Amino acid sequence: MDTLITWLIAALVLGFFVIRYWRANKRSEALAQEAAARGANFSDGPKAQHPHIHADSCIGCGACVTVCPEGDVLALVGGKATIVNGHKCIGHGLCAEECPVGAITMVMARASASSDLPVLSESHETTVPNLFIAGELGGLALIKNAVNQGVACIDQIAGRIDETREHTGAKDVYDVIIAGAGPAGIAASLRAAELGLSALTLERETIGGTVLKYPRQKLVMTSPVEFPLHGKFRKTQLTKEELLAFWEKVMQRTDLNIHTNEGITSVLREANGVFRVRTSLGEYSSRAVILALGRAGTPRKLGVKGEELPHVLYRLIEADHYTHRNILVIGGGDSAVEAAMGLAHQLGNHVTLSYRSSQFSRLKDRNARRVEEHMRANKLDVIFNSNPKEFREGSVLLEVAGVDGACEIRELANDVVWIFAGGTSPTSFLKECGISLGPVDHDSVELKTVPTRTVEKDASRHALPILQ
């Protein structure tokens, strides 16, 4: 009798945990399906490289879900790995590496999602001869891909440089001009120095490129990557700070010719094959050009008096750096609303959002709900029908239209301003350079690393210490 009771109790306990597990699994799956539907409403899915899951091979182990650095890109739905927030995916590729049965491969976005991408050859050359593109401007977001492409472009240029020099026959011409000092541009600069090419690197802001926009301690590399004149990073994970510290060492090299705060405004290839590269400060000539500009574009200015003041900004990197401030955010899109809400959560901030229209009309559902909650809770002041009139040290003037159409000028105490008015897309710049754009269907093409060219000469004198 005691044995029977013991077995009944054990069965009840086991049944309890089985039911609990089943309910938790169903709840998790329901949340995943909800996330998938919400993600579909927010975007058209992955914009560049992303995992392609072979459902017939997937065993539903969930290894890919737990390893994703972005958190909730993948989930298990119906016992199979599924992309639920594709717009968050930046193509780390760890899910493919972790899958024990090889059910995941990394592919590019479908053609409809890449119709504004430049048409590139396998060697990353555009439709303009000797004009190359490396990094996320060509559709790849990962640092390791950008580094590999920057190196591969230089290898192509070096392989044909004797012929190019003979053809152009011009003096005082660089072998290559590199636009951008982010991951692709820095790798290209180092490779050009390693191969003895005369090179000039132009960066409109400062060294680091897109990495500078990442939050502190953000994971920026998830697998080993090798920089020319440096070697392979021994760490498989690097933070923003570690990578920027390495790039500071790069800037100290005497054999690199890098101009910061000098952005390219135009690239024109002349009949003899020489490129005329104009910048905000001058003009240069080159036999080849690599565009490693990223896809962020140039922030749009409002043309308001005082906009040149140092506290008027266009990009929010880390909200937690700003506390106990009077802050004005200008704009009515998702970027502006998300920045305003993020800043409103920081200690001691008083945040005002200025929007020129009478109501929000182009927000994602989630942001529309959240901003309404912030307004009702008095966490965020929103002034509709308003435009900045003048930025001053310590204050800002807003022109606000009333219900009767009459305008009044309000002066708000202010320490920092963020303007989210969109920007100039790099697409128009590419067209001005003569580069053809169009859909490129890579959906069935697995991404591969491009091998680098062997350096025949001794480059040991150039080597930098490996980052430990």
C-alpha cells in the first residue's frame, strides 16, 4: 500500500512538472509568434545577411536562440527555430556556428530588400572601373566582413597597379584614396601600407566610423578577425572600447596618411582613368578609390540660428551619459521618440519633444503606445505644431502655433538639443559617382570569407603588438 501511495505521489509530482513545462513552452511559443507578427509590422525583415533555417534539418534544440548576441532575433515556434525579429539581425553568424546539425546558413537579403544597393563584382568593384565599395555600404554590416572586404579591395588594386600607373601616366597621383576610417577603411589603409601603395584616407568625422555610434561595452565582434600589419585578435569577443583603443594605436602610425574631419563631396573619373576626389577642404587625384562610408548618410540640418553650437547634436549614442539636464529633442519619427523616451528615463532629466505637426502619424505601434504613456505620466513634454527658432547657450526659442493659427515664441531652458530630421542618403552620392544600383538576389548564396593576397616582402617592421 505504501509503495502504491509513493508511486501515486511521484506520478502527481511528475505530472505537475510536465504540465508546468508544457504551459511554459506554449506561453513562450505564443510570445514568439506575437513577436514575429509585431516584427513583420515594424519592418520588411532582415536588410542584409541573416540566417536561413532549413526546417527539415532543424531538431529544435534552441542552441541558436540562446547564442544570439542580439537577444530575440530567433525563437522556437512549433519545435523549430524561427526568425521572429528579423529587423534586429545584423548577421553575427553565431547561430549557424552553434547549430549542431548544420540547419542554418548565412545568406543575404532578398532582392526586394536590396534594390538600393550598388551593383558589385565578386571583387567588390562597382560599375565604374577601379572604384570599389567595402563594408556596410555594400550591404554587409559585420566588422569582420568589412575588414575582409577592405583588404580584398586593396589586393585587387595592388594586383593591377603597374598597369594602372602606366595607363594614367600622371604624377602626384595617389595609388588609392580611401573614403572612410571605419573598420573597412582602416583595414584597407593598413593593407595599402603593407603593400607599399601610396594612399590617402579621408574621414568626415573621426576614426572609428559606425563603431563610434555603438553603446558602451557593446559586442562588436563575435569571431576572430585579422588586421593587416597587426595579426589576428586572440579574443573572440571585443567591445567597442577595446577596438577603439586599437584604432588609436593605428592613428599613431607614421606610415598612414589619414585626414579626419574631411569628408568626400564628389568622385569623378576622368578619361585617362584618374579620379578627381573633392572634399570639404580640397581636391586630390587617385588611380583608384575605395568607398567605405557606411550607410548612415549625412544628418539633415535645419538652418536654424545657433545650430552650429556644440550642444546641438544629431546622433544619440548613450542616453545614460546625460543626467540632470534640460533636453530638447526635435522630430516626430521613431528615432526622435525613442531618443526622447530613453533620455527621459535618466536621472534628473527634463525632456521636451518638439514636433512640427499636430500629431504623430508615422510611428511604430509600440512607440506610439509608449509615448502616449510617457505623456500621460508626465515623463515627457511634447509640444506639437512647433519649430525651433533659435538655439542659444542655456536656452532655445520655439515657435509654437496655437489653435487659432497665431504663433507665439516660447523660451525653454536648455542644455542639450538633438535633431532627428533625417539625412542625406548615400544612394544619391553613389549615383552622382556613376555607380549603378539595383536588386541583387543573394538569398541562396552562403557568405564566405575572401582570402587575402600573400605579401612577398618582409613586413615585420610594420607589425603592431597583438591586442591581448
